[in-house]
Amino acid sequence: MINQLVKNIKKLDAPIVVGLDPMLDYVPEHILKAAFDEYGETLEGAAEAVWQFNKGIIDRTYDLIPAVKPQIAMYEQFGIPGLMAFNKTCEYAKSKGLVIIGDIKRGDIGSTSKAYAIGHVGKVQVGNKTYSGFCEDFVTVNPYLGSDGVRPFMEVCKEEKKGMFILVKTSNPSSGEFQDQEVHGKPVYELVAEKVAAWGDELMGDSYSYIGAVVGATYPKMGEILRKVMPKTYILVPGYGAQGGQAKDLAPFFNEDGLGAIVNSSRGIICAYKQEQYSRFGAENYADASRQAVLDMKEDLRQAWEQ
Amino acid sequence: MINQLVKNIKKLDAPIVVGLDPMLDYVPEHILKAAFDEYGETLEGAAEAVWQFNKGIIDRTYDLIPAVKPQIAMYEQFGIPGLMAFNKTCEYAKSKGLVIIGDIKRGDIGSTSKAYAIGHVGKVQVGNKTYSGFCEDFVTVNPYLGSDGVRPFMEVCKEEKKGMFILVKTSNPSSGEFQDQEVHGKPVYELVAEKVAAWGDELMGDSYSYIGAVVGATYPKMGEILRKVMPKTYILVPGYGAQGGQAKDLAPFFNEDGLGAIVNSSRGIICAYKQEQYSRFGAENYADASRQAVLDMKEDLRQAWEQ
């Protein structure tokens, strides 16, 4: 799957992933009304609204982007119907040729981590049959529990040729509370990065590893160091746009081959129609605003490279 | 909810939580057959088997124990039907007066962490109505992202009078890879514990905080230190039994009031009928074996206190 992701990125010349993290108040009135008319103000109604909202955005952006990253929490908050909308979104995006990065940030130990891996990127055995409970191509994984939490994902990813992005240095302001603590002169996130690189060596694709890392756009200097610590690791970079990361900060996350990083934007794209810059589209044409925001992000990144 | 948990523990004189972490091969043949006869070898069939298995154990143990801890990964592996079985299990256990600790180990930032909190221990707004997607009383939370990940859970828990257990020092062999790294002479897990104690001060119940901690039974010496770092924190202790923790190792996790810790056993109880010690019950009476295993665990803990 890492080979597929790199291929998509090269073909479209777009190291961009769209975060499908819909809050209900991102959804335009006409979609919300149709969903509530059909299902009432229920979890099913909310799930339908979210799904229709996503579908509109996928339909208007799939030819420009290599991947989407649905954030499962935004679906899980609506319980079972929400998770059904998550599944529907993943399946639909996949049918459009997109790579699916499930932002699930799971992490546990032994058989429990294995169960998460099987559920999201693998197949579960039921009697003589096997099924995929969810269907992502990549997932995000929390490293706090160490190798015991990561290895079960590695086993399943190896079998299925799927991948993961391990949290190294997250984009949020308080990420430093534990991640930046210095251990013999090295911050914890660097120790995690060294492990990610070592685990990644065991699971190589053609030019990059099936094991990637998450490093926030909001920390470009750390990105520069981490790029060197993990040369074969694809870096998923959140924090661009709404969280304050700028295009000029992104160069350190990339390798000289122009690859090695994929930049996420969520609100900036899915909620573009609410920004003054795109207000001309109107809520009815929210997906056209998202398309324009993707084009603008691509241009923004391109200009930053050229500087 | 922490007050309710403490009350239940005192009433039953049992600082015990049963981990409902069903693997399909834990489920006795007669339950599996009935479920597959009804739903086929499908995700629905697996979910039905897991739910019936859990129901049997709850029915035969609810009068002995204060709480259950379903591990969501074991349900998530069966996709949507599995998560429906998770919900059914939580609702049923609750109807029997048990406190529900959802072992979900979620953790993200800002609005995303809020969405998890709302989904599992809160209520989500849909139009003019509110719903609970899931219905746990406590959840486990991963601290790697710092305060940004924890505060949204605190907000929701405060509103709902629910609680959380934050991972401090996990029971698995590789937990030391990052958690034990020394920062100015103090391990990372101790820094996390200090934060847990500080967060906990902001959200106090009658005698203990709504914010608990997870510390593995497999690390009793660390338990002794962490007990002092977090005097008002309830400690959820996994790792007893199947993972190697013994009753004599548990004393340091408790305060002098005999409270302050709740010990989890999963396999040792739900899969008791497969152990030689309980084989006399037979697979048909697996839940009676579980009941006996709870009684034996209670006695095992009692003897350890008396030494």
C-alpha cells in the first residue's frame, strides 16, 4: 500500500491528504435538512448527513488527491450509525481509487493490539470464513505501550500489504509535555523515531517503509531532525492550515526526491465554504469550495518548494 | 461514578473487575453453534456468540463484583456487529448494577478527543436532541498527546459525573521502552503520574478523584512509588493472573484504607473453564467456572492482605 500511496502522490504531483473529520456544524443546511427529514434528529440522521457531506467532497476532489484520512472519533461520537458512516465513507473513497488512512490512534498490547489490527487493516476469522470489519489501507498507531503494541500491527500489515503511521511528535500545543522530555540529551519523540525507523526497516516497500510516522507541521525544526532519523519513513504531517502550520515550514519534512511526506488538511478543505476566501461558492456548492481549496493548497505547497 | 465504584467495592469487599475480553475461541461450542445456526458464520454470528458468552458470565458473577471492563478491541475486530455486541454488553451489565469501565485507550487532541469523550461517556447533540452513542461509566485514556488529549475528557466527565483511567505504567513487557526512560532522574511514567495527580485534584469525588490511573500488577515496585505520587487516584491494575502478576504483589497498589485500587482479571475468569483447576465444570457450565474463579480471586487477594 505504501507503493500505491507513493504512486498516487507522484501521478498527481500532490503530497496532500484530505482529512474527513466532519463535525455536524460543518454540514451545510440543505444536507442536514434532507437527512433529518428522512431519519429524524437521530444518530442515524446525523450519520446520514455526515456521509452525504463526505460523498460530495470525495466526488469533487478524488481526481486531485492521492488519499483521504477519516478521523474515526468524529464518527464514533454518533455511536453505531456513525461508525457505519465511517465504513461507507472508506468504501466509497476506495471505489474512487483513493488510499484510506484511518486516523484511529489505537494502541494496546498483544492480542488486543492484534484485534485492532485485524479489525481495521486485516481480516477476522469466523468459523471457516474471513471478514474485514473495517477497510482502511493505513492506520495511525499510538506508541506509548512500546513494541508490544506495534508488532501485532506489523504482523497484520505484512500479511495484508497495508501500513501504519506511528505518532512521533504530534501537532498540538501540549505535545511537548511528555514527547519533548529529554532522555540522556534526546527528546522522547526522537527515541520513538529511532524505533520507528528500526521497525520500518523490517517492513520495506519499494523505496519507503510500510511503517510511517506522524510529525506535526507546527514543529518544522523537529521535522528536519526527524527526517534524518527516519530516512525511509513516510511522514504524515498534520497541522497545516487551521492549526497554524504554513507551507514554508513543510520543506524539512520532505526528502530530496520530493517525496517522503504527505500533508494533511482537514477543516481548511472540508469546511472551505465557510471561509471568506471561498464564500462565493455558497453552502449549496460546498464541495466546489473544497475542490478549489485543494487546488490552492497544491499551489501553496508548490510555491514553497520553489523558494 | 467514582463514588459509586468505591461504594460497590466496599459493599462487596471485592476490589475486582472482570475483563470482558472475549476471543472467539474462548466461547464454548454450544454457544458458538447456536449463534452460527441462527446467523451463519458471519460477523453477526460472531457478535451474537460473544454477547451470549458475556451475558452468561454477567448473570453468574454480577452479585460478586463491582465492575466489568470490556476491552473494545475484541469487539471492534468484528466491525459494526461486534460494536453492537459491545454496546449490548455494557447496557446489560449496567442493568445489573455493575460499573462499566470501557477499555478503549483512546487519546487525541482538542475537538477529536472531545468527540471520543462525548461518544463514550457523554452525550452528542443532534439537532435539538442528545444521544449516548456508547454508555461506559469510565474509559481508559492514552496520555501520549499531553493535556490537550486529556482535558476534553475531563470536561465531559465533569458534566456527566463519569471518570477515566489514564495509562501510566502498563503491564506489558515492553512498556519500559518509552515509559521507563529517565528524565532528570525520573522515569516518564512518574511524570505522567504527577500530571494525573494534578489533573485529578481538579475533579475530586468524595474521597477519590474521577481521574484514575492504570498501573500494571507486573510492576509492584513501581506501584509502590506511584501509590505515593497519586494518593487520591484510584489505580486500575491489569496483569494479575494470566499475565503473571500475583496477589502478594498487589498490596503496594492499595492505600491504608484498603481502597485505592481495583484489580482486573480477564482470561483467568472468563476463560476459567479451560483451566485444569476448573475443568470439572465443563464447557456447558463455563459461567459457573467463572463464578468460582471470582470467589477464588477474592480469597487470593484476602490472604495476600493478611500476610
